[in-house]
Amino acid sequence: MTRSSRPAFGTLLFFAIAFALSLYFTFAAVQGDFGLFRRAEILLENQGLRERLAEVRAEVTRMENLTKRLSDDYLDLDLLDERARNVLGMVRSDEIVIR
């Protein structure tokens, strides 16, 4: 009996399964929930949230400044006048209103 030169079916099956698994894990490493593309999305989202945090902190600082300037300890009369006019819609008789 002579031996055939073609590979055995088991060997082909092994390599086919190994190839399929390697494709699956490569795809998962790139596209999966913990893959490279998701990591890039998370980094961009992180950068956007850091910028938003800086904006919110600046707004809080501004509001704290206004609150301090209107407190009993330190009263800014110009700011008080400005806020009262804005809220009440009042003007002095010597002022001109432009709409």
C-alpha cells in the first residue's frame, strides 16, 4: 500500500479552526468592546469631558465671585445696581434705552 501525498483531513481541520480563531480574536481586539477603536472613542470622550469640566469650573468660579461681591461682608454697589436694574427692568430718568 502506498501513502497518499495529500495532508490528512484532521490536519486541515486543525489549521482551519486555528485560522478561524485567530481571525475572531483579531477582530475582537480591534472592533470589540475592549478593542482599539473603543479605546480611541473613550480617549476622545475623556478629552471632551475634561474640557467640559474646565468650563464648569470656570463658571463656578465666576458665580462664586459674583456671590462674594453681593454678600454682606463685601458689597459691590455697582454690581448690586446692575443686577437690580436687570431683574426689575428699571432705568434712571437720565438714561436712554435702546432696543
